[in-house]
Amino acid sequence: MCQNHTSTRLTRRESVRRSRQKDMSENLKEFGQVQIPQPVNHIHSLVIVGQIEGHMTLPPQNKTTKYEHILPQLVAAEQNPNIKGILILLNTVGGDVEAGLAIAEMIESMSKPSVSVVLGGGHSIGAPISVATNYSYIVETATMTIHPIRLTGQVLGVPQTYEYLDKMQERVIKFITKNTKISSQELRKLMFNSGQLARDIGTLLIGKDAVLYSLIDEVGGIGKAVIKLEELIQQKETYNNNNNKKDQQNYYFHSNPQDPGGPNNSFRGSNS
């Protein structure tokens, strides 16, 4: 009997040891180190890097972010009660316009607080994603390229093509101006600037320039972003708690209209 218990414990220990060795091997393979720090479980971090892939599959050598991978993560984060905030990390060259707008609209419409950090670059359609959060940061050396949208592949030289591009451009401009303090006139001026980029039209904003043009809220990195997100989470929880108290009081007053004191008033229950 004792031998059976001993062998069972040894089997469990061996199983745990092998599981740990497997995890260490996976970490070494994927991250280049044996142990990685565990993230705080109430903040979901979302990384958008490389080129945003849309309806067309990009070549395998391209570093891409697939929008069909991002959208389910956002839905899961919205539904998970343990996740209180979303941290978006961007280093993207842009990509598919509709896929980028879909990600941006999803982030903007979430009920949970969100903060973005532009690291390296937030170019092209990465700009709407970076401003879709409740608060945005950009590091000092990061850049953002603001330029008009363009088409790839076969293009028909007809007026309808220009009208289609203009409508697509208007969607991007409307979203950015809705979520920032920049005016549409100023944004168009940046987009159609022909005196800065050598082989393109547009404007390259570096770090604090994006803040000066009111595209990004503040210059800062991951430290400031986490502190700000925790602050927004606390504000939302306080707001929800206050609303819950008001709802409880309103329910009590509707149920007891002749009681002037309310449920937390010392007047309640007095005979005087």
C-alpha cells in the first residue's frame, strides 16, 4: 500500500518536472530565454506589428498582423470580467485600410479602458488604431507617416475610382478627427503635403510632433501607459460603484415614496 502511494507521488512529480521542462523549452524556442515574466491578469496587452493583413494573404516573409486574429481577442477581452483594461502596443507600417479600420472601430467601441503606445512606428492605417484608445502615447523616437490612401493591383482610370478613393479617405479622416483634437483641415494638410517625402506625399511626424499636432495625447513609454491605464480602470470602477449606489437609492425611493430619509439616512426610522 505504501509502495503504491510512493510510486503515485513519484509519478506526479515526474509529470510536473517534465511539464516544466517542456514549458522551459518552449520559452527558449519562442522568446530566447528560459523564464518569462507573467503579465498582470487584469490587463490584456495586444501587439500590432509589421503589416496589417486584410482580405489578401501577404507573402510568408512579411511580418504581419492578421485582423482575423485581433478581432476575436478583443471580443474575448470585452466579455471577460477579469480583464479590466486593454494595452495596445504598435509598431506597424500600415496595411489594409478596411482591416485597420475594423480593428480601430473595435477598440474605440469597447466599454473597457484602453491605452495605446506607438513604438517604432504607427504609419498609414496604424494612425487610426493608435488614436482609437481612450489615451495614447508615443515614444520620443517613434514615427507616424500621415499620407493619403492608395490602391494596389489593377486600377481603372475612370471618375468612379477617384470617388471611391475619396470616400475611403473621408472614412479615415472622420475617424481620426472624431478621436483626436486635430481638425479635418489640418489633417488634410498633413496628408497632402508634397514637400517632405521624396517619393510620396504626406508628412512624417516624429515623437513630440505627433503631440503638437494633437494626434497623440502625450510623449511616453510603457511605464506611463500602464500607470495611465490603471488610473482609467480605477476611474471606471469608481463611476460604476457610484452609479450602482444611485440605482439602489432610486429603487428604494420608488419602493418607499413616503420615506424622506432614504436607506442610508439617520432620519429613517425616527418617530419624531
